Amino acid sequence: MPSDPVIPAAARAAIPRTLCLLRLSALGDATHVVPLVRTLRRAWPDAALAWVIGRAEHRLLDGLEGVEFVVYDKKTGLAGMRALRRQFGGRRFDALLQMQVAARANLLSAFVSAKRRIGYDRARSKDLHGLFINERIPARPGIHVLDAIGSFCEPLGLRQDEVVWDLPVPADARDWARAQWADDGSPTLLISPCSSHALRNWRSDRYAAVADHAATRGWRIVLCGGRSQLERDTADAILAAMQSPALDLVGKDTLKQLPALLERADLVMTPDSGPMHIANAMGTKVLGLHAASNPARSGPYSDRRYCVDRYDDAARRYLGKPASALKWGTKIEHDGVMDLVTVEDGITAFERFASAR
């Protein structure tokens, strides 16, 4: 069982009765917020906690206990922001945790009434973020996104010393996942090939080559992904390039079933994406493919031993300097950057896991 956070006397004297979290997207970052929710609930079980969240992220996390979700659809624009204010019905929160710096999220936060408005430190602020907050989290460069989000409890007098996800996965979702393949002792490599950032995606023939290698070692190959045309086309290209059979589940699961599906895999191969972080939260090891983004900042939080890291190579080739000289969080989303990740890189990372397993 997770231990309760240590609450300093000053924090006990000013226990918030109402808290509002604002983090709309994306799936991976919403997953990173869950440990913060767990920390807040353990410290203050009687506090009312609302979370302003995006539609897809709500579908993933619906059922998270102790949270009132308030869904904002970005397509609704200013009208949706006004509707959100009406939904709150004049409530004034003791504190707003404004955990997103994009312009839309900053503007949306203005429709949430709160005494304390806690946002990012100056180095991570953008899009006029500072105009919408009156307090900032500590400036700590060089930390993972999850730890940055976790530090939002620090102005409230808490510390996130323990990371607990326990995502809300219904029993019927796990039943569906168990029905997709037999428990016959064969290890499973699940490939989720697409990120919402297309320039983070790897070539289909390279996925196929690593998958075929795993298949020769007796592994089952499973493909998963959403219902977009890109994901369908990518999966078709992988299947066409493979010499071995694979189970194609692309477009067949829901966001509630996805965590259960990722949980069943022995290893998930994916670029920097939502499924990477959901798999990690479910306790599954991840073979992450990184060149466009820094795995130390946005890789699988719990275990990066099986990741491919070509971020420094990308920094030197595309930006003319080593990764250590870049501003923390710099993305190198250039055409061809993921070609720095070779098939040999993928196979070597797979073999690291297979040997450890």
C-alpha cells in the first residue's frame, strides 16, 4: 500500500477544501497527472477535486475515484469556455493547478475562479502563461514530465514522494483483452506504431524487421492503434513487409480497453506516444524509439532500459550541437529524424529485454 504523503504543519493549517486541476491533453500527459491525483487524495481525502480534461483523455480515465471530471472539447472554442464557467455555477476553488501552457489552456483557465492559481516556473512558461497564474512551481530543469507535473502539489505543502497510477480499468475491458489471444506461454510483442506527432513515427519496414526477428525467437506479434487513416495505413504496411504472421487489432479496441491490452503484452514497441506512457503505467516494459524527443524527459517513466536513444545524434545532425547544450524539452521533429533509429537498434533493444526476461 502506498504511504501517506508527509504534510508539513503549514499545509495542515491551510488544507484546501476545493481543488481544480486543468490538463486537457494529451493521453500520455493525462496519464502523468494520475499520480498527482493519488497524492492529493491520500493527503486530503475530504477535499473536492475537479479536473478539467479533454474528451479523449476523459474516455481513458473515466472512473478515476474521487475526481469530478469536467470535459472541455477544444472544438467548441470560446462558447465551450463560457459553458464550462456556467457548469461550475459560481464556484471559487481554493486552488487551481494550471498544468498546461498552451494558449487555449491558458485562456480556458481564465474561466475558472480560484484564489490560488498555480502554474509552471518561468523557464517552462509560454503563450502568456504568467498572466493567468499567481504562483509558480519550483524551477527544476532536467526532470521528467511526470515529476514536473507531480511538483504542482509542492506550493500546497506536499511532496509526491511515491508514484502510483492504478488506472481505472473495468473488468469487462480486461475480459476483452484476455479474449484476443490464448495464454499459451508464448511471449507477446505488441507494436503501437504511431504517435500523434507524425515526425516521431518510425518506418513500417523497420517495425516489420524487428517483429520478424522477435517471431523467430518464438514471440507472438500483435499490432494495435486507433482508427485514423494513418494508423490503418501504417499497420497495413507493416503487415505487408512482415514474413511472419501477426494479430491485427488496429482500430478494434476502445480507450478503456487499451490499457488492458497493453497490460497483457510482455513488451510494447512504440515511439514517444500516449500508448508508451499508458503501457508504463500498467506495469508493462516499453521498447521506446527516441530521436525526435529526449527519453530522459518524456520516455517511459519507470524503466528506460529497453529504449533506443538517438536524441543526441539528432541534436548534433539537425541542430549542430550536443543534446546537453539544448534547452530541456527541445523537440527535434525534423523530416527523417527517426531514420537515425536503425533496425539494429531495435533488435538490440529487443534482445536486451529478451535476455533479461
